[in-house]
Amino acid sequence: MNRRHLLIIATALIVVAAAVTVYLRLFQASAPAQAGNLSALEGSAETTRIRPADASIGQLKAAGNINLINEAQVVAHVDGFVKEVRVEVGDTVNAGDLLLSLHQEDLQRAAEQARIDLASSQLRLRQLLTSADEIELELGKLNVAQAELDQQKALQDLAAAQMVAPITGSVLALDAAPGTKVSSGTVVATLADPSRLELTVQVAEVDIPRIERGRPVDIVIDAFPDQTFAGEISRIDPFNEIQSGAINYPVTIRLLDSALDSVLPGMSAVATLKNEPEDDLWLVPTTAIQEANGATVVTVVRGQEHFPVAVTPEGLHGEWTIVRSVDLKYDDEVLGTTATFMGQ
């Protein structure tokens, strides 16, 4: 091997040795760097208690208006003139109470005539039983059946002249006065129970899978901003509404509070549906999130022990990070702080 070849080999060896030296120095420096953040935190005495990432995270809010649950209309089923009105708007009535009545003279005459016609048809049928042929006998039976229907209709009309409350509640509207004429099919009164209220809100299609009947809801009514009312989802309408390209579904929430005297139909309100807590989902200060050996960790402090716990970040919530970890426990504290306070 000549001198030139020896020089080339020596040069190559020097380059390789230099590269190995640089690599080793970088490797030795990288290990402390990976744990540098943890060491810095472990030297700090400031800790923060973690929180379950439950109701305060991802809560669903929707606005709507308060409505009466059970509104009933009293409809006239016969024509006639009003004889007596026993209630006024705002009165409280019980189911079956008389609200108003019509003059009944003509209806009573019609009922009496129907009774006479039925008796006559029955008498005629008895006579046919002894001497009539089959066809006359069938016609007689048909006449009796028709007379029975006529009498039933006349008695129903007579009873309809007395209009009673279909439910227990308050009189919301009254469209009748003594001496005025009402026609069949006319709404003469509207009743409702003012203590039974519901809130109807529009929920986006992407949020519908998150809700279900019977789920508890917090309700804040605009007129009472400092008060929270309890409610629960009572109905999810299967028919959607499309507004500005967005698909929404009406969701009905029943108010559960017993003291609703000041709450009126039509008031605006906001319903808040909170998520159910998840056992392995937590809020930790964002400053507590560190990287060590390729993993995301937080340093947990339990008594005198300090040790890293692996977590999986799933989102931000202000100065907090939502993480998932089966190794964290309620009341755990981690190294890290926030500038603002979150209630216990």
C-alpha cells in the first residue's frame, strides 16, 4: 500500500472519530434535556389540584321561550245564544266546573220530540211483529234504529249547552257574553294550568346524539337572571327545521320547580345541558404538561412522593388542559399553576 493510500485512510478515520465524538456529546446532552422540564418543575413547590372534566366541559346551551304544557280550548258544539257566563279571565277552575250555558228551550223541545219519535217507532215495530212481512219488519227495525240515533244526538246537543272546564287551571281567554250568539265550532274559552310550563329550544343535528329524554337541565330565564330553574328533557321532536342551511330539532324541556308563579308563557330562557362526568377525563393546569422520553406527562404529588404520570391531551379549557389518564385520581395535585382560580 503506497503512502497516498495510507494518507486517505488516516483522514477517513479522523473524520469518523470526530463524528462519533460529536454524536456522543449530543446524546449525553439530550438525556438531561428530556427531563429538564420535569427537573425544573420538581424544584418548584407550587402545586394545583386537578379537577374532573365533567359538567363544566362541553356543555350544550340552547335558547327558547317558555310555553304552557297543557292548554285546552272549550269549543261550542251547538248553535245558540249565551244565557249565563260564570267565570272571568284569570279565574281558577276545576275540571268539570260549569263555565257558561246557552239557552236550552229549543234544545229541550228537540230532545222531547226525539223521545216521542222513538216511542212511536218502537210501537209501530211491535205491531209489525204480528202481521207484517219480512221487508216491512226490516224497515220497522231501521226506523227504530234511526230514532234512537236521533234521540242520542238531541240529548248530546242538550248537554252541550252546558260548557264545562275540561281541565283544572286558569281561564286565559273568554269569548262569550250573555245574549251573544255562538256557532258550533267556535272557541269560547281557553284554559291552562299556569304551574305546568315547558321550554322549547332548537338543537343542532350534531348535538342530538348527546341528549335523551329524562336528562336533567339547568334553565335560566332572562327575567330572573340570578335564579336557576330545574328541568328535564321531555320530548325530542323527530321533525327537523332548516334555518340558513343548518338543521335543528325542537327539544322540549319540562320545568320541574314548584314555585313558578312569576314565570309567564313567552318569557325567553336558556337551557344548559351538562355532560356526564367521565372517570378518566381530567382538567390539569396547562403549565403542568411536560414531555419526557417521548411521552406527555404531568408530575403528580401525593404526600412526599413526586412521580410522572402519562396523560393524553384532548383539548384546552382556558388555562387548563383536558387530559385523559386512568392513573390520575380525585384530589391529586400536580406541579403547575394557573393565573386564575377555578372553584373546588
